[in-house]
Amino acid sequence: MATAQLNLQNVQHDAGKHQHLYDLANRFYRDASQQGNQLLLDDATQLAELAWQQKPEYLPGINLLARIALQQDKLSKAWEWIGLGLSKKPDSINLLYSAGLTALAEHDLDKAEEYFTAAYRISRVATKAANYLAHIALLKKDYLLAFQYYRELIKTQADDEQVKAGLFSAAEQLSADFYSDELEQDLLRYFEFSDVDHSQLRSLTTSLLKHKLHLSEAGCPLELESLASDPLLLAALEKFYFCDPLIEKLLVTLRQSIFISSSAKLAIESQLIPLASALAWQTYLNESIWYQTEQEQKLIGQLETLISRMMVMPDLDNHDIYPILLLVFMYQAPQLCSFANQLNHEAVAWPITIGPLIEQAMIASRTLEQHRQQLTRFGNSNNQVSAKVSEQYNQNPYPRWVDIGYSQPSDYCQALIQNFPDQLQHLSLPVPTQVLVAGCGTGRHALRLARYFYHMQVTAVDLSEQALAYASSKAQQYQINNIEFLQGDLLLGERLGQQFDVIECSGVLHHMENPAAGLRAVVKQLKPGGLLKIALYSSAARRCIQQLREQLADHLPETAHDMRLIREALLKGSLGSEWNTVISSPDFYSLSACRDLLFHQQEHTYNCDELQQLIDGEELEFIGMIPQGESEKLSQALFNKPGHQLTLSEWGELEKEKPDLFAGMYQFYVRKAF
């Protein structure tokens, strides 16, 4: 910072060199924007004003002052500079673009759209107006329009992370009304993108495939050979797990057909090998969630024994064995097979139809074990429920996320103020901000906090060693260093030896034996005046799941076999016909997610009155609920005020109007007294 001030003093005596002042101001502005550095922005302001005094008519200088004011969140000042610039040149592309950005900062989407459209009409390449028009369509939830924008943008901006993120976010909300070969070709191209979450293409791909294959409750009229060569089906099977009962029924039938016809002769017909390989990938992705008959299980066991013997026979090579491996991998992930240790030494030598799956599975398994061994531990309590929950997530870490997603770096404090302007308008957080993610699971949210918010030092704690190993491996993958992972029980949180400015505790307390005791332990680690984000299950939103859990009573499944049996019963309607809510959940279609959704070792649910009692017990101040779904519309209709102004009691009234409002959990902030 001393360098910045020194430069500023030097240029005071160099007032005649306008271009130097402008260039220096522009550089300070860019650096400050990248670093979230307010002091550099202040220096940039002074430099830019000096430059403007030298050349008041210079439009780039006026635009720079507008952009600096926007970055400082001085929106009225930004509008002053924009108004001055547009009065001199109403068709200035850059000033119109800055006006769009300023309107967007004010959350005036219509006004922002108007300015970006004006800039776009003048030139489609001088600014990223088209990108922001796509972004606005996304914010307005006009997903089809957003997808159309992004679909065009991606043709020339395939390396732009924002464009890819927008394209996939829009696609996630869409389904196809008919088959389109052009759309299929685009999807096949998108499947080739790296560093993305291909599961966001699931809905669009699934619906397109249903139309293409003429798939319905009556079945699929296409023959096995036709399905085995379908490029979209084969590509999708390797990119994400399907979450559709009709698709699952088709794939289970295809798997069984290949298995029965091939297991007797220990060979797979050449035209079916691509499909068998793709089904093996699908099994790896969904963690062997599909139902298996007793006959299939028995044959798989026999084949595993046979493979173990064949792999030590000197006269046989991998090409002799791989068809039998494919048959097994259609039912069991490589790293979980009885012969997994033998695969470790052979991974690079397998044929292309099976090698990448073996390599990914085995490398992932070894990487997780390495990270598990390197974990720092602060202790486990003697609580039996904690031990059971830990064991569940060690067996089935959840969620098994793939991509961290994209966001623009921003200021956590300013984000909170925008969400709760009345309650937190004077909020100030220390720099760096010490954040505890209490119960981080596999770490996606903790890593997003560390990556996309300025000046954060994150401590991420969880019971499960396997979940933390997953999180730690992802931190290494994304080169995120401002985060520390610690394994232990939140009930022993005092052993951390630290208090935090912010604690986020999402989806955790309701899995503890005594959530109130868990909350008490968490609050002890919060500084006076600190903020706590809590997320808990809603009784109303989970009523269907609670009915299932009550029906299962003491027979809650803990093994993959038992979970598959109950899933199959739900799919066939053997447990009644009222489970559409469960079957329509994406979490129903992978083993770890299904266990977390339906068969958790421990869970409590709440209503808004019970939430109030919970936070009153620790003398916490309710700040506000994070809006979900139609909550803003309901809030205006019922109480004529925005959601951030509602009390917990009023949120309860909204939930009575729409019981599924909090299907994604209650998510709210509270503050500890000073």
C-alpha cells in the first residue's frame, strides 16, 4: 500500500501528463478489483479525478470514474459520471455498458436489460453486453431465452468460465419438448467440456433421449443393437447418473439382457461392448444403486472369484479378462470388487473400453486414502449417535460432487448486507474473516467460500474421515490454500482453541442426538456479535419422507443390498403409491444420496415455532431467512413486505400457504449477543 501512496505523491507534480494519470488510475482500478482492495480503489479515484481535470471531455476517463464508483458501491456517484458521459455522447458503447452494470448492481433487471440492449445494438463485439443479457435472462428465470443466448455465445467463447456456467445453469432448468438432432449435437459437444458439472445437462438430455427413443411406460420399441450404438445415450451414461424411473427401468433391462446373454460364454458381442462399458460407468457414478436379482448377485460373486484366479494365470493377458470385468463392473464399482488390489498393478494396460474407468476409480480410491491418513484430528466424543453418523458418511460420503461451479469473487460482508439490508446495514467483519464451516461434509460449500469470497480464512470440520478426505482432495485439485480441514465431533469444539467471526452450520444439527446441545457447542465457538448460518429440515417439507421412515420403523436399511430392495419396492409401488415426491428427487438415484435422503441414522425436523425456541435457548438474535422459491411473492401477498423483513412466525405463515416452500431446508442467519 505504501507503493500506491508513493506513486500518488509523485504524480501530483506530473499533472500535465494526462495519459500517464489515466493509465495509472486504470491499472490501480484493475488491481483493486481483482484483490477486493478498497485502499487501492481510493487511490484509483484520486488519480482518475486528476486525469479528468486535465481532460474533462475524455470519455474513457469519465467511464473509468463511473466504474470505480460502481466498484466502491457508490451507485449514485456512478450514475452522475454515466449521466455526464452520456450527455456528451449518448451512443457511447462503454458508458451504456457501465450503465447496465450499475443498474444490475441496483437489482433493476429491466433497466439493466435496456442499457445492455442499447450497447448490443451498436456493437456485438465491443463489450460483453450479450453475456449480460444472457445473465439477466437467467436472473429473470427465463431459462429458455438464457439458454438461447448462451448457446450462441458458447460457439465463440467456449473457454469463458462464466459463459459455460451460465449455459449449464440455464440447461439445468430445461427439458426438451421434441427430438432435435441439432440439440443432440450441441449436447455431445458440451459433454466434451472439462471443469464443469455435466449433471446439469441431465434434464435436457433425459427428455431428449425419451423423445428420440420413443420411451414411455409401455417400454422402448428400439432393439438392443440400436440402443447399443446411440451416441447420446452412450455419452450421457459416462457423464452423470440418470434420475428418471423410465430411463432406469430401460437401463436395468439392457444390463440384464447383456449379462444373461454373455455370462455363460464369458464374452460380450462386439457391438454390445460400448454399451456394456457405458453401463459400467453409470454403475460407478450411481454407486451400484440399481436393483439386482439373487441370480445376478450369485453370478457376480462367481465371476469375481474367477477373475481373481485368471489374473494370476501367466498365459492370460488383460484382453482375455476384460470382457468378464465389464460384466462385473456393470454391477459393482472397480474399487469395491474383491480383486481390487490386483487392479492397482494393471490399470494402465487395459483396453480403451475399460481402462479409463479402472484408472479413475483406482486413482480416486488411492487419493482419498492418502488424504484420509493426512487429516488433523481433534477428537471424537463418546456419543453413540455421532459414531453412527460418522460411520454412515465414512461408508457413503455425501454429496459426491464433481465441479466447484463458477461465481464472481465478491465480499461476504457486502453479500450479507444485500440480503439483509435492514438488519445488517452497519455490519463490518475483520480482515481476514475467520469462518468455521461446522459439518462441512465433502466440502463443496466450504471450498466455494474460500475461493469466491475475499479475505476469508476457512476452517472446515466434520465427523467423517472419508468425507473430509474427499473435501481435501478437491481443495488440492482446485489449489485452494486458505482452508484447513479438521476431523472431530462438534460437541468437542472447544478443542479448536479458537473463536470465529462467522460460523456456517448447514444440514448438521438435525443429525445430532441433541440438536440444542450441538447448537450450544457451536455458539461457544462464535465471537460475541458473530454471525451464525443454520440450515435445518422442515417437518412440512419432509412429511412424505417421515412417513416412510415411520413405516420402516426399526428396519431402516444400512446395507447397499437392503437399500436397493426398498428402492425397488418404492419404484414398483409395493409400499403404496404416495411416494412420487421421493422418486422425483435426484437424490433417490445414487446410493450415498439416497441413504442421506431416506435412510439417515438420525434426523430431527422442525417448524418455525420450534426454530424460534431453539435459537431463544441460546439467546441468539434472528437476522433473517434466506428466501426460497416463491417466498418473495408470498411475502408481498401476505404481509406486503420483502422476505428479509419477516419474523420466524411470519415465515411459518408462509409455509402454511406452501408446505413445500422449504424443501431445500430452512436456511437462516442469527447473531450472538455482544
